[in-house]
Amino acid sequence: MDATTLRNDLVYMAIFTLAVLTMPFWLDPFGANYPDLLQRFAIYGIFAIGFNILFGFTGYLSFGHAAFLGVGSYAAVWSFKLLSMNAIPAIVFGTVAAGLFSVVIGYVCLRRAGIYFAILTLAFAQMSYNLAYSVLTPITNGETGLQLSLQDPRILDRVFGAPETGGLPFPVFLGYELNGYPGFYFCAVLLIVAFFVSLRISRSPFGMALRAIKSNQTRMGYTGFSTRPYTLASFVISGMYAGLAGALLAVTDPLAGAERMQWTASGEVVLMTILGGAGTLVGPIIGAGVIKYFENIFSAFHEARLHEVFAFLPDGLEDVLVTITRPFVGEGWHLTLGVIFMLIVIFLPGGLMEGVRRVRSAIGRSSSGHDPSGRSEEQAKLHPAE
Amino acid sequence: MDAILLQVLNGLDKGGAYALIALGLTLVFGTLGVVNFAHGALFMLGAFVAVVVNRLLQIETVKLDETKLTPWGTPTEIRTPVVQDWLGDFGAFLVQYSVPLSILAAIPVMLLVGWVMERGLIRFFYRRPHAEQILVTFGLAIVLQEIIKAFFGANPIPLTAPDTMSGSANVGEWFGLGAGLAYPWWRLVYLGFSLALVALVLGFLQFTTYGMVVRAGMQDRQTVGFLGINIERRFTVVFGIAAVVAGVAGVMYTPIVPPNYHMGMDFLVLSFVVVVVGGMGSVTGAVLAGFLLGILQSFASMNEVKQVLPGIDQVIIYLIAVIVLLVRPRGLMGQRGVMES
């Protein structure tokens, strides 16, 4: 790696870090500055970065990634119950448990590629979900979900004499209870670390190998390159990211339910990654942020709010617009999501990041005349999800 | 013995639904080469055609009968469906048989839906990667189910089978196994219906010239194109047929499970597994795998089996899919080289 790339990456990292840490300030005007939502941005950002390592870099579309999220959550809550309310063991256990789980599943599923891989992962995730609901109830507490209770042993906390509170304890780190803004900053730091790791992976020979697998696995095989360890490593790393995200979900809100593993949750992370731009570094995080933002803001809209929004228009027009937009907000925000998603896949398969690139290259072309190189890059990036 | 027969029957009617959805799914894949994640939504749309027909037929007039009083002292309301007012006994018959009659409405509606879907969206995705086909149809499925949710709400809407076909059939007596074995009539009707529909589609593909050309196109669309046949148009027709099959399967399923907006997705996931087990692009494979998995699932939910292998009923279908994909990647009846990579 030459020095300029390294310097660019450092600048990139610095900007990213700054942007993440100042999120409470610059998201304020958008009405997104409350800790619960900010935590979600960071957590699902991590989830999407991890998914992108598998789908965006390596080209394997997994429809069962939520299983790892769920495993991470359960492991983290068990760590709270058995060991300590400290967040560090919880995220370590969550990540490791999801990692081990993904070794097993990845070993089996990666025997196939393409749509078969998607269906195999879907099958495993559905199996985990169904089992978590039925037979594994002693571990998962079934439909109620796994929760903390006052009778939990919490061995380490007892041994080190952590202060007893009257009610249920909350996950802590360095003495801070991890709800509200401390919780967000905890997740944000991990998001930055996760992003840094993904950046390093993408710049490393390992990342190059993953990209090569995506573009032509057969040719990789012909050059005497065993792709299996690389795909498995990519799958496991991606599973560990999901486990970390799941553990963080448990850290910021210590309960875990099986619905986290349902295939709709797997579908959601696919949407996030595609929306932002699969294969790009920062795209998945943006996608996760946009979807979670829409979920929170749009689903809170209701008819009265719509009338307020369109109040500046003449009455008749206002009513018409409210009638048209009504099904898209509130309960129906999934409809908006579906429509946006379809439009993105149809017209902008590279996601929002491709949109940014197209706009930038259009501006570049108009200011500096015809630029053939920008065009060819655009062509090459047209099918990143291939 | 009774128990076994009952489980086979149970499996067959569920298997019938799997088979009908999987049939369309694999047909679309085999002809257009498109992986259609919105196929379950077509099943759901069909079920809601039945709901709409039922609601239209149920539009009532309310008359107050002053001679009879309710326990609260108010006049009794006599509600008669408008069609019954107009058409007398024939109207009553229409109301009674609204579910099977909805098929007549579902066929044109689903043909139209299928045609719009294929010409309006799927056609542009023939040459795009499978991942993008999956994603765009997945988005379409979300949109369709959300639209249905906006109009009909999130709660399941119960529909009833005609009186003559509700209640239970004494299946045990037919087979000389004692009178204890009863089975709902409507499920038997559904089983017969799905078998007939499967036979119809397979017959169409196997024994008509049109079907022969379609099969030839599945083998080698280019050569068929060179022979001067507009194979694209025939494939669009096939898509329409697949949509109709899924739709009427949904119509007939409504008395068994009350339709709700996410029923399509629930069935889609399983139907995909069925298609993969049967072999991608193989029509007979999909049908056989549908019935097979339905039966296996109902056997796995027997108490005796559950005691030996707890939780097996929850995972059996997926487990079979995993085993089949690993041991025989192209599925039970799949052809060599179809999506085998």
C-alpha cells in the first residue's frame, strides 16, 4: 500500500470518527437526536457493515443473517445473568458465540453459491427461529423473551462486590449505566472500530481475494487458489459483526426475543446494505441510518401531522395530498420502504453511494468537458451486487 | 393405521398448497429465468380476491321486523344480502358458494396482475443478476402486502366454506378403518382441487402444441426464437398462468386458514424450499416435493415422533432442504446444469 492511500484512509477515518461522535449535534435539526434512535443507528450500522463484508465484498447473498444477531443477543443476556452486568464480557460472549455458530453454518452453507446459498442460510435461520420458539425455551425463554431477573446469580458481580441496587440492574461500563447518551457513545465507539476493521479488510490482500471471489470464483480456482477458507473467513467475520450488533442490542436494552432471528429481520439488513450501496465502505451504514430514521420518523406520522405539513396549500389540494400520502406513513411506512427499495434496485442498483458518485461525475463532466474514465468506472460499478 | 392415514391426509392438503405455489415458482424460473420472490404475494392476492367477492355478495339490506322483538325490546333486524333480494334462491346460492365462485373472478384478475407484473417489471430483469431479481421482487412483495394491509387491515379475515362442504367426512368408513376417523370435507375438496389443477397444468405443458413449444423454449430459447416463434410472448403467458395457479390456490385456501396480509410471505419461504428440493426449473419435481414435504411435516408433528425428536416438527422441512442441497445439489428431479454452481 502506498503512502497516499494510507494518508487518504487516515483522513477518511478521521472524518468518519468525527461524524459519528458528533451525531447528536448534526442530527438535531432532523429531529433524530434522541439516544434510543442514535443507538439504533450505530448498532444497525455495525450489523450492515458486517453483512456488507459477506455480500458486498464476497458476493454471497445471505438471507439468514438475523440468526447471528439473535445468537449474539441471547449470549449477551446470559452473560448478564450469569457473570456480570459489565458490558465487556457481554459483547465478547455475544461476538464469540455468533462466531462459533457461523463457523458451523458457514461450513455447511458455503458448499453452494448463488441462490442456493441464499436458501440454505434462510433455512438455517428459520430453523434457529423455530427452535428458539419451541424446544430451546429453557435457553431462550420462548415467546416471552430472555430477561434479567433479581434471582440471577451474576457470579462476578457477587465476587467483586458490585453495589446492589434495589431493582433490576442495568448494563454498565466504567461505572456508567449504558442507557441514554452513554449507551450511544459506547455503541458509537464500537461502530468506529468496526468500520476501521472493515476498512482495513477492504484494503488488505485478504479483501482483494474476497473481491476476486466475487468477480469470478471459478477463475480463482483455476489459478490454484483455494477459495473455501476465504469465503468461510468472510462468513465468520460477518457473523461476528452480527453477533456484536446483537450483543449491543442487549446492552442497550437487556432482553432478547426470538423475533430478532426471523427472516424479516434478515431481509431488513439486506435492504439496508442495498439501499446504501453494497460493496462500498460507508454505504451500508448510511443505508442502516436511513431505514432506521424512516422507521422512527415516518411511522410516527399520522393524519393530523400530515394536515399540518400540507397546511400551506389550499384546502382542496391539502386534502388530496393528505389522502395520497396517508397510506405511506404511520402504520404504512413499510409501504414507503418497499417502494423506495424497488426504485433503488431498478434504477440505482449500486445504492445511494452510486447516486452520489453519479452526481459527482456528472458535475465533474460538465465542468471539465468529456471524461471517459469516469464513465467506464460508472459502467463497472453498475452491477456491484452480482 | 388410522393415525397414519390421517397424517397422510393432513400432509396432502398442506402439500397441495405448497405444490401449487411451487409449481408456478418453478415454471417462472424455468421459462423466464427469474427468481420471483413476489410469488407468495400472488397467492395472498388470490385469497383477497375471495375476500372482496365475499364482501360484495354480502352487501345487505336491513329491514326491521316490528312483530318480533329481541330480548332488549327492540325490533328484530332481518338482514338479507342484496343479491338474494334480486335473484332469490340463485342469489342465496351465490352467497353460499362465494369461495368456490371467487375462482371465476380470480382467474381474470390474476391474469391481469400477472401480465402487468411481467410486462411492467419482471421483463426488465431477465438479464440482471439473480440477486437483483430476488431483491426487486422482494420489494414488490412488501409493497403488495402493505397495500393489502392498508385496505383490509392486519387481522385475518375468516371466510367459510359452503354448508354442503363444511363438516367432516367419515373417511374411516370409506377405507374400512372404523368410524372414528373423520376429516374435514373442505380439505378433501382442496386436495382434489389441487390435484386437478396440477394435472391441468402438467397436461397443458405435456400434451398441447403450445405447451410443447414452451417446453422447447425452456430447453433452448434461442433455437426456438430462430424458428420464428415469439417465445417471449409465450413466456409471458406462462407467467400469467403461474399467477392464476397461485391465485386460485389462495382462493381455495381461505376456508382453511383465514387470509391475512402476510400469508404470502409465510408460504413463499416454504415454497422456495419446496422448489429447491424438487429441483429448480423442474415442474414435476416441484409438485412431488410439495406433497412429499407436506406429508413429512405432518408426520413430524405426531406426538410419538415429537417425543423421540423434540422440535423436529419445527425444522423438518428446512432440514430436508439442507440435506437435499448438500447431497444432491440440483434437487430431486432437477436437470443437470440448471443453476448448479
